[in-house]
Amino acid sequence: MDTFIIEDNCDSIVQVTTIFEGVIAVFDYFMVDTSIQFFNESQNADHYLWLFGDGMTSNIKYPSHYYPQSGGYGVQLIASNEYCSDTLFKAIEVSFPTGIDLNHHFESIVL
């Protein structure tokens, strides 16, 4: 934020103009085991809303999210400050190694 004061000595007028730098939503992601770690690189923001594309949300800066199955998901980051906001949407592809079924429920075995 920059503040400029302009004085016009003839009329004794003072004008104050405040310029705020805009918010820029930026993120990247990578897979850790069976979760996706999101790396927030947003600029000039102090509030965050993540929409993970599966009905789940988060408001922390660097969330980790578990997707129960492989597939495509649309992830949105809404980064904001008290003056403005910016939204970034990315289509991500979640794929687990072959042979892993995270929806499979194991039965207890009693020996």
C-alpha cells in the first residue's frame, strides 16, 4: 500500500490517494502417499478458501487433501484480503498406483 499526498498551495487542498496492490491467486500441488499437498504461492492475500472439487473445502494456507478415488477434480483457490480477491481454477488428475483400492474395506481376521 502506497499513500501519496498532493498539496495545492493556492487553494490549500490536500488529496490523499491510497493504492493497494491486487491479490493474485497462485498454487501448485504434488502427491504425497495418497493425499495431495497444495502449495499456496498467492500474493498480497491473507485469507484463503479452497474448493477441492469433491464437495470438501478448507481455509488454511497450505492444505493437504485426501481424494478417495482416482479421477479428475476441479480445484479452486480464492485468495483475498480486506480490499479484493482473486480466484484460480485448476483441473487436476489424481491417480493412485495400480493395485491400490482405497475404497476397499478389510475384514478383521481373528486367529
